[in-house]
Amino acid sequence: MFSDDKSKDGGFLGNFWTKVAHGFSPAIIEGETCQIFYEGSNGVSIEIEKLNKSFGDHHVLKDIDLSIKPGETFSIIGPSGTGKSLLLKHIVKLIEADSGRIIINGHDIEEHVAKKAPTDFRYSMVFQSSALFNSLTVGENVGLWLREKRICAEVRIRRIIHEKLRLVGLEGKEELRTSELSGGMKKRVAIARSLAMNPDLILYDEPTAELDPVTSDELARVIMSLKDEVKLTTIIVSHDLNFALYLSDRVAMMHDGEIIALGTPEEIKKSQNPIVRNFIYTTTKGIQGEGD
């Protein structure tokens, strides 16, 4: 992580060389071209079959079975410590399962890693902390991957940055520094940076963490608007029940490393499972109109 502390990064010169290292030197090649694989995105299907993970004697994920449809917005809810974020890390190949399979668009992801085979999809992740680079502007953060991988010519990169910021309600904020952003704005910049990859799959790890209710509602509206404008599969891990129910096509609830409920938001609200009902009550103090 870069720092704005001038005593550490050498002030102006430190920031200058940081930006050069990340591809922010003046544009040499102009034009509208991008690498062919970058154009377009489509939602992917995800099949999780009997996934297990233990750490020592602690069995964290227990025979997880899930099927997520292309283009679906799918939330995984539950209290802290139930394995939600760990499941997300398995999907993005940060952790290897003890047993079971994860199949994305018909490809077993572990087999692809072992064979070093290319996949036919792109995924990006919005981290709980936003994970922005403090020494870069908003626009530079959003365009970081595009420039480091030299995906497009510079003029096209600037257009992409502008468009992705527009999608999250931050049009024209390219020159702001991260120190000038509120917590909610940082989350939206992180989403724009993920969208800049044109992902087929985007994953959110506790997106409302450390946000007040009003800012959480604003973020929910941003993610909801993306469902109409961007073709991708979305997975949200959250303990914020109202947030998940508002956004999702379907919801899975985890408890003690297992999926104990799966269905549409309405089905989850009407669940008779006592663990699910207790979670609903304690996190929302009851949902208006749910009945007794």
C-alpha cells in the first residue's frame, strides 16, 4: 500500500516515480484500440460441489453445495465466523479446498490452476477495506489495471475511467485524492476500479462494513443500478440482511460452515427455520409485514 507521508515516499519525487512504475507516464500512443479479449463481458455460471475446508481440527466449510446462474446477483449472509468470506476466497482461488469442486463456466478452477490453463472469464473483487492506493488519484486508481497490463491505448483508458466513474455516481471526480473521499465514496471508487476490468464475475466482501445506514443505502442503489447496465454475475458476502435482501435475486444463509437456507428474498423472509428467523429478528428487529 502506498502512503501520502512525504517523509516516507520522498514527497513529489516519490509520488512521481510511483506513478511511472504503475504506468502513469505521459501517453505516447493514442487511439481507441484495446486488446481483443477485453471487449465485452458476460455473466458466468458457478457450481460448487461438496466443498470442504478445515484448519487443524476446525472444520470451517462443510459440504457446501451452491449453484449460481449467469447474470444473477447472489448474496451469502450469516453471522460473523460462519465461513462466508472463506467461501469467497475459494471462488477467487486464494485458498485451496480440502475436497470438493468449484466449476465456473464449465471449467474446474483447480484443474485450470494445476495446468496453468487460461480461463475464458475475468473476475474482480471489491475488498472490505476498499484497498485504494493513497498516492494515486481517483482516476489513477480506477485505471490501474488497464495501464499496468497495457490493455488499451491511453485515450481509451481515460474514456473507460470516465465511464466507470459515471456508473457509480462519481462522474468528473478523476482528480480527487483518496484522502478527500468519504468512506462511501471510497467503496464506489473500488467498485469502479473492479468494473474497469470488464469482469464477468464481481465479488463483494462485506461492502457495507464501517458504513452508516444512509451511506449503505446509497451503495445499495449504486450496485442495484449496475444490474441494469452491466452484464455480469455478482456475489455479495454480507452480514447486513436488509442490504442483501434488497439487492439479491437469491440468498443463501450460512451457519456453522453449512448452507442452512437458500431461496429468493421473500422465501428467506418467510423461512420457518429457527436459526434463520432468529438472524432476521436480531439483525433487523423484525421485518415489517412478515407476520407472526
